[in-house]
Amino acid sequence: MDYPIWNVAMGGGVLMAWVAITHVIVSHFAIGGGLIIVITETLAVRRSDPELRELARRSSLVLILVSTVFGAISGVGIWVVAGLISPGAIAALIHSYVWGWAIEWVFFVLEIVAALVYYTTWDTISKSAHLMVGWLYFIGAYLSLVIINGIVTFMLTPGEWLETHAFWDGFFNPTYWPSLVLRTGICILMAVAFLLWPAFKAGADRRPDVVRYLGWWFLAGVTVSYAGYRWWEAALPDTVTALFLGEAPTLAGLAATRSFTLWSLTVALAVSVLALLLAPKLARGLTAVVLMAAAFGFFGGYERLREGTRKPFLIHSHLFSNGLLVSQIDEINRTGIALHSGWVAAGDPGLENLGARIFAAQCSSCHTLDGYQSIRDALPTVADMELVAADDPPGTGEVHYRKQCSACHRDIEYQEMAGVLPTLEEIRDDPEIIRELNLGMITTTVIQLREMGVEITAFDRETTFDMRGLDRPSMPPFVGTEEEAEALAAYLASLDSAATGGER
């Protein structure tokens, strides 16, 4: 965990999501677009169909502008952002898959060069040579996906790699093939979503035929995507699917994401059948916008689900989201986090200042102070607790309790908590009592997180961990000495304004 800490006001995870999702949409279009464009040109040459060939020509301009410009820039952005917010994860991936990345870059260079040659040589080289360049582009782009897919899926389902640490065991992991099928279908969806725009520029007499042609492609993409998604879901370990499946999923938010994902695909299917296949003459720009939104929603929902099911890990059962290795838990608990992180050890040794550095090292990868998953907002202020204690009119105390407290006290009902909370008069007479209450609750939570690390070390490290029985299954454990736990609790308790009752 001894890496520099990059604090992002909006939250590193949010920034990464924006950069990554926009990039993967474009990169998957680059692959699917290459396939559809080169097949379209092949059909145009064989049928002597100038309109189809013009569709391929116009589409190649979109491909160049979107994929090789924005795609390349956002691809670099992913490396920069990921390297800054999760340096431990990037180091682990490079150490395990450096040759995989090297091979992917070879295919990426082939893809970029072939794309530029393909676009700039329309009608300047023979049709057969031009088609060969187009097929080289698609092959390079798809093989890039073949490599990246192995590394991305490894992070969620490392499989036998947890025992062997062998390259191929991690690469061809349990969700490799399902994910490859799913992403192949997504590539086609992304391609049609973008290529509808140049298709609308076809001549009035051929426009319905061209739109219907892309509609069949979209239907194929939906079919392959749905089959791949179901296969992917079935290949996940039970310990992972329990997070979002069943009558009582562990993470209700992920269950909602799954529902959104499948409904987005359903909407995409309905619109494509109605507007592209049955009534292509009626397809307009609004049709393309709706299809893009539905296709992007499906892809973005799947990516959110895939990332969410990995919590609290970056590499499941091996590396936590804050850079903590499972193998480090015992040692850091014994010797202290300061010994393993120069960034924690350096600075003012005061209790709250030390706690602030521990927060940055262990918590800031998922939490911000006032932005995404704000820590400060989770702490009840004097005003919050007055509303809970007052219960005026009757029933409002429980409402405020559910809003402010139930996220942490899931197993305690309002009536039970009301019996141990200070009264309204006690709070008004001594607002500092809320600071003391916060400190006690935070200390208890930090201790529970430290004990959770001890439970995790007892898991079989050669299988995917079952986190469901833990107090907070979506959080990494706290690691460090008891004194460091005290420092973190003191810092967190200092973040509220309970002592003065003032505003945050």
C-alpha cells in the first residue's frame, strides 16, 4: 500500500467510471464497426451495389473520427486515471500480464494503422486490396478484445489462478468465454447505434433497404448479447450471484442495476424490430437516439454490475479496492499500517492527523469527505439527532432515524435505539454528547472492520471468498494496530460539527 495517494474531490471511482464507460462504448464500436463495414463493402463488391459501398465509405469516416481519435485518447486516459487511483491494482496486473498487455499493443498498432490506410485508400487501390486492409483492421481490433477480455474477466473471477498464479489459469478464467460472447454482441450493438447516422444519408429509394440491413445486424447483436449475458451470469460463483439475485439479494442496488440492464436490452430489441425491420421508412434521427440510449444503457448497466459484484475487491479474493493484499492483513495488524506506508508514517503524529492519513490510505479509494459516498454526511449532527429524539409530531423520529441512521444500524429498530439515545433535553443541554456518541459508534465500527480482516484471513485463499456472512461485505477490512484504529476513529469523529451544533 506504499503508493502516493491521489485525492479526487468527486471520488476516484466516479472519475474512473466516466472515463472507462465512454471508452469501452467507443472501443466496442471500433470492433463491431470494423466488422460491419468490411462485410458491407464485401457484399457491395460482390453485388455491384454502389449504395452499400457508399454506406461503407461514409461509415469509415465515423469509424476514424470516433474510434481512432476519441478512442485512443480515452484509452490513454484509462491508464492515467487507473494508475493514479489504483496503483496497486495496476502493478498487480502488469506483474501478472505484462506479456498480455504487450501482445494487445501489437494488435492495437495494427488496428490503428489499418484504419488509417483503409480510410485514405478508397478508390486509390484495387477493391480486393482495400478489402484486405479492412479485414486486417477487424482482425487486429478483435484480437485486441480477445486479449483485454482475459485480463478484465480475471479481475472478477480469477478462478484457479488464486491457487496456481499461472498466466493461463487467470486468463482463461470461468467467465472468459461467456464474456467474450457477450462483448462480441455488444460490439455489434455499438456499431449499429453509430452507423445508423450515415445510413440515413442513403438515397431515398434505397434508404429503407439500408436501414433494414442494419436492423438485421442489430437483431443479431441483441441475440448474441443476451445469450452471452445469461452465460456470463450462470458462470459466476454463487458467492457473487447472491449479491444481486434471489428474493433477498445482498446488495439491492446491484439487483436494480441488473433489472435496468435487461430492460434496456428489451427496449433496444423492441425499437429495432419495430422501427428498423418492420417500418424502416419511419426510422428517423429520434429512432437512432433511442437505440443509442438503450444500447448504451445495456452496456453501461452490465459494466456497473460487473464492477459492483467485484466489491470490495479489485482482484477478487486477492486484492482489495484500497490496494490491500489479503496476504498482508495479519502482518499489518501486527506491525501497523505506518510501517507499510511511508505516506501514513510521515507528518504530524497527533491522533487526528494520523487518523487523517490512515483515512487517505485505507478509505479514500471509495469515500470522499463531502462528495461521492461522503463520510461527513454519514455522521449525524446535533440537528439530526434532535429530530430523531424529538419525534414531534409522533412518527417523524422514526422517519429521520431511517434516513440518517439505518444505513449503519440495519439490525436495530427505531424503538430499540430510542431507548438508549439521549433525550432532546439532554442533547440541548450538552451538544458535545453527540460527538461522544459518534466517537463510540465509529470506534465500534472500526473495531468490527478490523475483526472482519481476521475472519477473511481464515477463508480458503484458493477459492473465491464468500463475503456474505461478514458485517460489511462490500467494504475492505481495516488493518493496523489498535492505536491506529483509535486514531482513525478520532479523525472521523472530528469531521462533524456536533461540538458546536453548527452547519457543516
